[in-house]
Amino acid sequence: MFELLAIPVILLILILVLTIPLIVVYLFIRLTEEAFERVGFDHWHASLMVFGSIVGSMVDLPLHPSPISSYPQWLISLAGPLSLTFPATFHPVYLMVNLGGCLIPMLISLDLLRRGRASAKKALAGTLFVALVTYQMATPLANQGIVLPVYVAPTLAALTGIALARGYDRAPSLAYISGAMGTLLGADIFNLLTPGVLATLSPPTSQARPLVLSIGGAGVFDGIFLTGVLAVLLAAMIVCLFPGSTCRRTRVPVR
């Protein structure tokens, strides 16, 4: 009798184990689509961008055909006397850029500007502000990459978008651009151009194979992609708290 009762319980547990990951994936995709719809894309284009980012997360494009092991001469000359304080050579590195975690967020930001969903001047100001803060707070760690607390960039971008938006309906778009592009510049590009960072990222022990550093390389779970999505959702949620806000996905032209 006990064995007969245990069979349904085991089946129920098995079903839960199989369905919970599917539910989590579905909620992630739906929230991401909601973020893109908030910034003015229709459902079809929002879905296309989400799945394009997921597929693109598996594609890394090389920035240089061969591994690099030293800083370019122009950067050393630009550093001046500071060049004496950091090693000019480091462990060989392949520099890559990820399609889903970096290039697609860039294209989305450019499309938002093209369609007038955000002011170019305000987007530039928000991007530079987020970039400066994330540059200061990001930490390069050997064998881990450039680490930034997950809550910093989305919260900063959401508040920046709301502060810069002339109308609250434009806040999500400004939050997305400021978050995605600001994190890309500050946490990734500015840090990689900082003398000594590539040497810090080198493994503590020598190894034969070059390192692979990919900007946005964690795909949809990379800070750049998630920052844009979370910033939009957070900005939209905050906007809904303001009196008189309609919380609708309206297409308001920027004047």
C-alpha cells in the first residue's frame, strides 16, 4: 500500500522538477518582451529581439584576428609617465564582442534614437553618467572578468532615465539606452582601455592557451543585456507610482 501511494508523489515531484525550469525560462522571456514593449516595440519585434539575443549569445566576433599580448604604442604614449607604472605586456588575449550581449543592445539603442523614442542629447548625458559611475565601481578580477554588482547599473539607469525624461513616458527608453550603453562603455570598454587591467585579468598561473575576453560574452545573462531590461522595468514601475501617470505604452514623439 505504501509503495502504491509513493508512486503518485514521485511522479508529482518529477513533474515539478521538469516544469519549474520551463516556468522560469518563460517568465524571463515574457519579462524581457515586456521591457521591449515598454520602450515602444510591438509584440512581434519584441519577441524577435529576445530570441535574437538568445541565439546571438552563442556568437562571438573577433575584434582582432590574432591574440594580443601588449598594449598598442598609441595607448602607451597617451599614458605618458603613467606607462612606467603598469606592465606593457600581459598574457595573450583574444578580444571578442558578443552578438547577443553587446551588438544587439547597441542596435536597439540606435533604433530607439532613430525613431525619436529618446532625445539624443539626454541619452548621451545619461550614458556618460552611468559610464563614469560603473567605471569607478567595476572591478577586474583574474579568471572572472570585470565584475560589477548586479543592482548598481539597472538602478542607476532607471533613476537617470526618470531624472532626464521631460515626460515620464520617455523614461523607459532613456533608462534602456543609459543602462545598456553606459555599462558597455564604463564597465567594459573604459576598463579594457585602462592600462594594467588586461594584466590584472591574466590568470595567476601561466597557461599555454590565450585568454578569451568577450564584451557582452555571457549573452542574455551578461550585465549589458540585463541592465537594459531591468532598467526599463524598474523605470516603468517607478513611473507608475507618479500621480497622473497612465502607465501605457504610448508612442510619444520627442520635441
